[in-house]
Amino acid sequence: MKVTVVGAGNVGATCAQIVAEKNIVQQVVLIDIKEGLSEGKSLDLWQTAPINEYDTRITGSTNDYSKTAGSEVVVITSGLPRKPGMSRDDLISINAGIVKSVTENVIKYSPDAKIIVVSNPLDVMTYAAYVTSKFPKNRVMGMAGVLDTARYRAFLAEALDVSPRDIQALLMGGHGDTMVPLPRYTTVSGIPVTELIDEEKLNAIIERTKKGGGKLVNLMGTSAWYAPGSAAAQMVEAIVMDQKRIFPCCVKLEGEFGLNDVFVGVPVKLGKNGVEKIVEINLTADEQALLVESAAAVKEIMDVVDGMNIL
Ligand SMILES: NC(=O)c1ccc[n+]([C@@H]2O[C@H](COP(=O)([O-])OP(=O)(O)OC[C@H]3O[C@@H](n4cnc5c(N)ncnc54)[C@H](O)[C@@H]3O)[C@@H](O)[C@H]2O)c1
């Protein structure tokens, strides 16, 4: 069992590390366009194996995709991260070109892989990988919802002074400002969160979650990596271990939630076949309106990419 992580930068290396530490696959291949980077990081990571007690081999390659052959899952993190003052959408044309070329290389050697896209703007890069790969839609998905939901859960745990493990939550929609919060589907060990926190405080946490990524960009001068890398690794685990876990992931919708031909975050079941099911939960009219708005924002950027003739 092999997993490839494309992009040995902050998010990619973190994802590779966490997948390896989970000890769930035989090999993790880290690949990057920058000479020596993935070889160096993979060597450094492999030297943590005796300390952190895992067997997963980590190897690196500068742009030689033959080393990635037969990967079960490929995580695409290559691209420019967002810099202060730069919106996710500024990254469109550069990252779409990168995701396209990387996907072409990946599918040559791993035609049966499940692809998890992390590069931003997330929903549109997932579309780029889907169009380029021509894979069935269950094998191309984007990571955003697991991260956004983790941020929301972490902030709630802090506010309620409870374990983050006990908070179950679900966010839908596009990654970032247009994400759709669903307090009705948030519980603390089964207790509806609305019984534990007042509406004003909950709304402040939702706002903090929406701006969670931007806050980190401002603090660090680049976008986050520990939580994004961990989130992608959790999706890898769900697939390679066939866990059938329900996570919010960016997938292509074909009629679900009344939306068509758009990539947006919805709850899905992840297992060995990738996205095994889209879980069509009931939404109130207000929630549905937010989802439609969020999907429209993604569609607008998908149209921009189409207009650029990159894909
Ligand atoms: N989906 C999310 O929730 C989420 C969260 C955080 C970051 N991101 C995105 O993930 C991406 C990576 O972020 P990062 O912080 O790791 O950036 P980074 O700059 O640390 O790493 C990106 C790596 O991609 C490599 N790269 C560029 N072009 C390549 C190509 N053609 N082939 C192979 N490798 C190539 C670069 O050399 C670099 O090492 C960015 O687009 C960022 O916006 C998404």
C-alpha cells in the first residue's frame, strides 16, 4: 500500500509525517518540483521512524513520477500558499496550471488512485484535478471541510471548556468565507450545542472559524499546515483503512442538494472506493440558501478557470 503526497512544502510534509506515524501504509512517497527538497524532507522524516515507532517507509523524489507508481491515494498539495493580503482567488491561474500538470503525471502511474486535493482555491482546484484526470467523481475529492470543522470544534472546546474529541460538528459549502455553518448538527457528546452556549457566543465562534485561515496567514505570513496536513492525513486513513467515516469533503454534485455540476463541501462517506456516498441531510430554507450562495461563488471561479483555457 503506497500513498503519494505531491508538494513537499509545509502542508505536504506534515501530511506525509502524519500518515507515516499512523503506521497504516507500507510507503509514503513525497514528490516536489524543487530539486532535493522532497529527498531531504523524506530522509529527515524517515529518521523519526525509530523514535516515533512506525514502519512506513518515506521516500522522496524530485519530479520523478515513476516512483509514485501504483499509489492507492495521492494527496495534491503543490501550489503557492496564500500570502498576506492575497485572496484565495488570486492564486487561481498559477495553481490551476500546477494542479493540471501534477494530475497528468499522477494518473500516468497511478490510474486507479483516489486523489485528495488540498491546493487552493480548494473547490476549484478539485474541479481542475477532476477535469484533468477524467476519473470517476468518487475518486477525486477536496480537503477543506475536515479542517474547517476541526477549527470550529477546537474553538467550541475552548469556549465550553470540554474535550475537543467530544464535539461532533458539520460544516458545508465552499472553503472559507462562504462556508455554511450548521449549529443544528453540532453536539457535545450528543447534547445539542445550542443547549450549552448562547446564540451570540456561537455566532462569534462561527465567524472566528470562517476567518480561521486568514488569521493564521496574518500571524505567520503564510497559510497554516499542521491542521491542514492532519486533516488530509485523516482522509487518507479513512480511505486506506476502508473506515466508512463521514466527513465533509469537496465533491462534485450532480443533483444532490438541488445543485448540479459544482464542487462544494458536503457530508460524504469515505472508504476504500473514495467517496462512497454523499449524505443528503435535511437543510432548512436558510441553510439551503447559504449552500446555494456558496456553490454560486465556487461556480463563478470554475467559470473563470474555464475562461482561462488552462484545463
Ligand atoms: N484546503 C485547505 O484547507 C488548505 C489549507 C492550507 C493550505 N492549503 C493550500 O495548500 C497548498 C500548499 O500550501 P503549503 O503551505 O504547503 O505551501 P508550500 O509553499 O510550503 O509548499 C508547496 C510546495 O509545492 C511545490 N510545487 C510547486 N509547483 C509544483 C509542481 N508543479 N510539482 C510539484 N511540486 C510543486 C513547491 O515547490 C512547494 O514545495 C497551497 O495552495 C495552500 O493555499 C489548503
